[in-house]
Amino acid sequence: MAQGFTSQMARNIFYGGTVFFVLLFAVLIFDTESRIPQRSKSAEITPAVVRGKHLWETRNCIGCHTLLGEGAYFAPELGNVYQRRGADFIKAWIKAQPTGAPGRRQMPNFGFDEKQLDDLVEFLKWTNGVDTEKWPPNIEG
């Protein structure tokens, strides 16, 4: 004799499903947390990288640029700028701002000295080494 779907069956499905998805969520968290150190290259963070990140934050670069997909879209993505352009180009570009080209968005001149430029380049170089699983999707950001 078929009784159909009972409240006991519904309760078992609810609790069983809850336990299953909580365990699945815990496994996914553990897997992600175990991969972060190797993907983030955190062992390669040097004092110069820390100083460069400080410059990045205090000059609000993320207010115009994106870095690894986070930030504003007013200016180019800089997660792979070191790979695309290299250290000398980055330094020369920052020093040459604003270019004064009519009709173009202009980056302000922050007046960085050589050490600050080196630190900022080191930060961008480190950022370029983070395993983002091929983000941005093309070389030009």
C-alpha cells in the first residue's frame, strides 16, 4: 500500500540534503584554502612589493585602474602590465604623465622618485606573477 510522500520523508530529505551540502561546502573551502598560497605567490612578497602596494593604495590607483579585475574601468587593467610593457616602459609612462594629449583621459603626475617607481614596478611585477588562471583573458587586459 503506497502512502505517498510523508512529512517524515520530507524531513529526512531536508536534513540529508543539508548535511550533504554543508560537507560539500566544507570540502570546497578546504580545497580553495589549500591552493591559495601556491597561487598567490605570497612567499615572494618582498619589502619593495609591500612599499609598492602602499603607493598603489595611498594614491588611489584602483580608483581609475583595475588590478586582477578589481577596481574602476576608467583606465587600463594593470594585472599583466609588467608582462606587456616591462619595467622601463612603466617608469617612463608614469613620469611622462599627464601627456597633455587633447581628448584623452590623463593620469596625474604623482611626482614619484626613482625608489618609489622601483617599488611600484616591483608590486606590479609581483601582481603579474599571481596565478589568476589566465585573467585577464587577453594580453592587453
